[in-house]
Amino acid sequence: MTSAPSSSAPDGYEADHHEADGHEADSNEADFHEADFHEANDHEADDHEADDHEADGHEADGHEGVSTAGVGRRHRWPFAGRSEELATFETYLGGGTVSALLVHGPAGVGKSRLAEECLRHAERLGYRTERVVATTADAALPLGALGHLLPPDAPVHDPVLTFHAAAKAFTPHGSDGRSRRGVVLVDDLPLLDNASAVLLGHLARTGAVFLVGTVRTPAPPSDVVESFEHEDSTRRMDLGGFGEREVAALVRGFLGGPVEHAALSRLTQDSRGNALVLRELVVGALDSGVLGCEDGLWRLTGRPAGTRRLTGIVRSRLESRSGSQHRLLERLALCEPLPLDALQYGAGDTDDIETLEEQGLVRVRMDGRRTVCVLDHPLYGQVLRRGIPAARRRALYREQAAHLAALGARRREDALRLASWRLAAGLPVGLDTLLPAARMARHVCDYPTVVGLLATVPARDATLEVWLLRGEAHHHTGRWAAAEECLRTAERLAERDEDLLTVTMERTQNLYWGLGDTARTLEVNTRAAARLDESGRRVLRVNEAAYLLYSGRVPDALRLLADAEKIAVPRLRMWAQLQRSLALSYTGRSGQAVELARVVHEELTAAESEGRHGRPSSHGSGPAIYRVAALTDAGRTQEAREVGRAAFSRAVGARAPAPQIWLAAHLGRCELIAGRLGPAHDWFTEALSLARGQQARRATAFAGAGLAVVLAQTGRADRARTALETAWCPEGERQHAARLMRQLATAWHTAADGATEEAQQVLAEAAGQARAAGMSSYESWLLADAARLGAAVEVSGRLAQLAADGDSPLAGLRARFAGALAVDDHRRLRDVAQRCEELGADMMGAEAATGASAAAEQAGDPRAAAAAAVLARRLLDRCGADRLTAPRVRGAEVRPLTGREQHVARLAADGLSSQEIAARLVLSVRTVDNHLQRAYAKLGVTSRGELAHMLR
């Protein structure tokens, strides 16, 4: 999918036509110039009641459902995304060679919040701390900023005595008798008066205090700042805006639950990573109801406008402009990006553009061979658009449409802009203008705009292409019945083989995925095939194979895919190969499946990015989904994550809901198989929420079942039952993978209630269904879970056969896991656990290591038991789950090292001999060796080499 440039559609055709404006892709090119934010700057941390969101701000249980009751102004904005900076401060503070740390950054970026966290961290380490807020008023008084910190009897008229009194006050003796320097935070260091700056400089140089100062950039030169920066013992730290990962940590920490990726992307773009702007956007969205929690996922239902304070600050930056400058800004707010010649048309002159660019309100950049102008920040456009009267809007759109038409509308995207502006101006638009515009909107996957553009075309004037575009757009916006009506009409109008083939592919997709009607899907496909030549019938055989494959008839699908290589059209041939990849993955031939999916995915991605085919693939949910599925079944979970996340981000950017739904669902499945239940929960939650929003029943069933498995495995039986109910749909509308997932969830829910034998039976029946369907990858998964629940002896033989019949490393590992459990051999179990760690199958590895620990203890080998327990703990930590249903992960306890044992062990791991350690710690060699032996026993190692490996 390619990212959508600005459609420039009017408000009547999109909720906000700047949802995917092309200029936002360049959001990192310029900072938001919120000069007026300085009054509130980073002190917003104190606007909320302090709670326990200190370090990362993440909820106590990140995988529970949340409600809006726990968020808003009552909660403190979390501190997140600055762990490296905080660690750097701690290093400077404890090192002794650094006396001052100056934190530079633009207003609102989080300087004061970071400085406050540094001070709190110093307090936790036992340092005395003080806060100084420098102001313009205090700057007029010598030592005005420090007056509250000096002793009452300080001789302020004698600099030498004042210094000694201050130094004594700032270097108290601790309980251990050692003097310890104080830590002083000076917010807005450039505003500090000279006398206070001189005194603090002396105190810092002599080691009496460690200074943390904040400096806003850009700012005029400051003698105070320069005096500190000239010191060799001063360090500078420049803070930039947050990226999407840091934004996710902040927003999730504040809201207390998972947040939709599209919402995070929007908040990152609109805030430009500025912490203060981000907070105002989130709080404003909560207050207005635009941000809400649905199905356990926080979602945006509209464009976040921020708080009244934010709007007022932005408006103040836009005021006091000349008439021509204001008209230029209005025109950009409605129609950006605009070429410079279009802006100069009735809006202003070059001087206005240069002036606004210097003031940071607009930006001039290249768009291909055109030089275009855009507003410098998305918030400017939002505020400006709200202030433009309707009549003024129509006039501006009319002027821009006339100018674009006069220029010839030569660019491909100009057709969409021209039609949108004419409609917004209330002008008549003919089909010769609407169709090219709809094609362009369809090309960038802007399906709501396709619907809006073609809604004005009367049925008597609608051509085959109009009905086809309408049907596809309705399908991609979740209006399945309307799509069926349009596509049925298109089928009646199709006379050429090429047209009938295209309509049939679209209609069967809507019937299967939208209306959930497998029988009619195959009926329509068969009827169309009878009207086509052999080339067309070959394509529709692949189409039939796809729906048989999705419905659990893998052998029949493989038979129909046998001649897929003979399809003439490259795009359709590659789509057929994706179906073959999925079938091969189901049958356990993961090597072929992964390679085939990789080749097709990379080729289709390159073709779309280069525009080598006119229509993006609409047959399924995107090539990356097949690749993620194949990589997951092969046990290559890390690669599956990387491919899936990158594709999901592209789908979010392209506003393509179907790929988002299925990529999220398959990423959830990948994490579930790996045993990383936290990420699995979040991905399934997002997939379920998106699927419900699109009324996609098959996807709802699959994602709901996956979420139920996660909830049951983490002991949340009530919520698992609710998710299971979500996953239910009539027998004829359920795809086979969702049915198997639902049975998996039922088994784990049953096990959570303590009925493990009943759960084993459910899994055995589901495995039999998977076997009948030819889905050996699912059969292997179901049987391995039965082994986890105590049926290893019963299933180990079949798992070994499945591993032998295919080439999946994951299937082979499952067979080894069940075999080791069946004989309860601690050496085999530990080998399996180590292999699981390498492959990324963390939960299965944790269970194998736990079993190895128990078996080794039973066999009288405490060292092996300890080593296995340490491995189990490490793998469980990677799983990120605090409550687990599986009984085999309980009981393996790691005996912690004492502080002295840790110290000795780390020195030994660094290569020091016992004699060297003894000399360094002032201990006897025998004492050092005793500590080492106890550490060896607790960690289950026998040598310093193993010790070093374990500590790493």
C-alpha cells in the first residue's frame, strides 16, 4: 500500500479532508513553534494529582480492560521515553567529574519533567535536593532566586562568607559520616540573576552541589548559560520530540490500556512528538469524547482538537497577520499542499510566503518537480478551518478549482483535487471529471471519498466502472449489502471476459468475507467460469481454491492450485502463489511456504511502490499476511514480527482496514504461539475492535477466539468466556481456522476451571478436525497444547509423525517437547528449553525448563535443577505474563544471590581470580571461594565460563 497524498476533498466528503495530508509525512522536518507554551512549559506534570505512574507510568496489569473512569485530569501524565537520559544523569552524578547538566530543548518537549525526575532519582539515592525557578522578576534582585535556600544568617553583602555559608548548607553529612553534595534544579537557567549564577558556579566547581538546569531553545544568547557551558565539568543534553514508540508509552501509561495504532500514529503526527502538545491533545480528546475505550482498546473516532488552552495558543500565533497573509493561510488550510503559483493567485505575493515561512507558519518544499507550500503544523489547519465561514469556504474552493482547471490539471492527483473542490464549491461536476477523481481516490485506498464522489451519479448514467468502483468502496467501508447490490449490477453489465473476471473477483470477496456466505461465493464463481475462456477459468479455479482453503479444504485447494504458474497476468499469478504458500504452510511444508511468500510479498511491494500495476491487489488482505502466517508456522517468530509490524504500519498509513485487521490478528497468533501473552492480547484486541467496526464477522470470530485463548491462559476465565461468545457465529459463516481457534480457547477456558482432562479431550477432537482438513500446522499446535496440559504420552507419537512429514522447525520442537515430557527426562527437557529459547517459543521453553527443574530435583541433581529453574525464570520473564493457567510453569523457584554473592560472581565473570577478588574486597580467598560455590549452586553452573554466560 502506498501512502495517500492529500485528496483535498471538502468537508462534505471526508470528516476532515486532512486525515492523510501529504505534508504530514514530513512531520519531523520542522519543530512546532509554540512560543506561548512557555508560560506552562513543562510544569504540566504538577497539574495532576501525583500517583504511582512514576517511571514508565504503565498500568499494574497491562492486559486488563479499562474504562474512562481512570483517566483524565485526575491522573498524572506519566514519565516515559527518557530512561537513557535518566541513566546518563545518574552516571554523571555518581562519577564525580561532572558538576552540571544543562538540559536544552524547545518549549513543551519535557525539559522540566526530565529535570524533576532527575531530582527525584537523586532523592531516592540519598542526595539532598533543592528546586529553583528562575523568573524575570527575581533576576532584578541579587541572589533573589536562591534566597530561600541560603541560611537565615548568611552575610549576603560579603561574597566570600556567603559562599562558605552556602557551601556548608549544601554539603550535609549523611548517616555514614560522609559528606555528600546537594543537587539543585534551576528551571529556566537563562533567567537566573548573575549573583545566583556566580554562587552556584562556585558551589558546582568545588563539588558542593550538582546543578541540573533547563534551557529553552531557540533563545537569545545568555551570559549565565555560557558561563556554565565554558566549564569542562558541564555536560549538555539536547532533548528532541518523542517518536511513535515513546508516544505509545506515554499515552498508554496515561490511559492504562492498549491504544489503537492508528490513534498513536495520528497523535504522533499532530503533536510532532512534543510532550506538552501531546498531553493537551489527549486530554482534549478525552474531554470531547473523541477518544474512548471500546472492546478494551482506546480508539480515536475523530480528529483530536486539543484543549481550549491549546486552541487559544495556536490561534494567538495565527493572529495579527495582514489581510493577504491571512487569506493565504486560509487557502492552505483548505487546499494544501498548493504550488506557489496557485498560492499567489489571489492570495498574496512572494513576500507574504517568505514572511510566513520565517515565522514558522508555512513551509515550502519540493513535491516531485513542483515547489509547493504547506502549513507548518496540522493544528494550524484545524484552527483556521473552524474559523472560515461557509460562504468564504465555497468561494475559496471555487477560486482554486478555476485556477487548477486553467492550468490544465495535468497531474494524476489533480483530477481528485478538481472534482473535490468543485463539489465543495457547490458547482456541477460531470462524470468525465468524477470518474478520474474516483480512480485516483481508489488508487490511494481512500474508499470513503470514492463513495462520496460517485454518490451524485444517477443510476441511469452509471457505467460498469461506476458500479464496480462503488461496490468495491462499499466493501472496504464495511457496507456489505450495498456492495453486493452494486457488484450484482456490475456483473449484469459485464460483457468482456476481462470485465466479468474483475467483477467476479470483487463480488466473491464481498460474499465470503463480508456477507459470510460460502455457498453463494462458490456458486457465483462457478457461474462466471462457465462464461469465460480457459485463461479466465484458470484464474477462477484459483479463486475457488482460495475460498476452499479458507474453509478448511486444503487438499482440494492444492489440487486446484496445481496450474497456478500458467496464469498469464503477473499480478494474478502472484496472488495465486500466495494461496499456494498458505496451503503449503498448513500442510507443514514451511520452507517452501516461507520462500514463496517472501518472493511474492517483496515483488508486490516493489510493484506497488513503483506503480508498476494500475490496481493494488484487492484479493485478500495483503501479501504480508501470508508471509507472517508462514513465518509463524515455521517458528521464525522474530522475523514474522518484523514483517508484520512494518506491513501494519503501511496499512495504517494507507487507511486500509482489511489488512490492518488480519495483520493484527496474525501478529496476535504469532505472539500467542511464541508465548508472549501481553503483545498477543494487545494485537488480538486491536484486531477484534477493528473487525467489529467493519462488521467483519469472520475476522471477529478469529480475533475473538485468539483473545479468549490469551485470557484463559492468563487465568481471566470470565473475560475469556465473554470473548468466546464474541467469537461465535453460525456454522455456515465460520472459517475453519477460526473454528479451531475457538476450540483451542474452549480447552484453555476449561483448563482454567481445573478440568484438565476435559480440556485434553476438546483439544484431541479439534486436532482430529484439523487432520481431516489437511491443516497439520494447526493439528501440531493443538496437540502440543494437549501435551502442555498433561497428555504428552498420548500425543507424542502423532506429533513425531507430523514433524517427520513436514519440515517446520516449530513442529519438530513440539514433537521433542512432548517426547521429553512423556519420559520426564530432565536432560532432554532442558535441551528442549534451550532450543525453544533460540527459536523464540518462550512459553513452551519455560514449561520444558520448569519440568526439567522438577525432574532434576527428583533425580537428586540440585545443580541441574537450579540451572533449569533459572532458565525457566528467564523465559517466563520474556513471556511477560504474571498469571498463567498452565500447571507446568508453577513450582520452579530461583534462589536469589545475596548482595555479596552477586558482587563476587560478577568480578569472577569479569575474569578476576579468587586472589584478586579477595584483595579487592578485603576478604580471605576461602571466603571468596565459598561465595562462588554458593553462587554456582544457585545458578546451576560449574565453571567461571558458564557463570559469565549466565550473568550475561
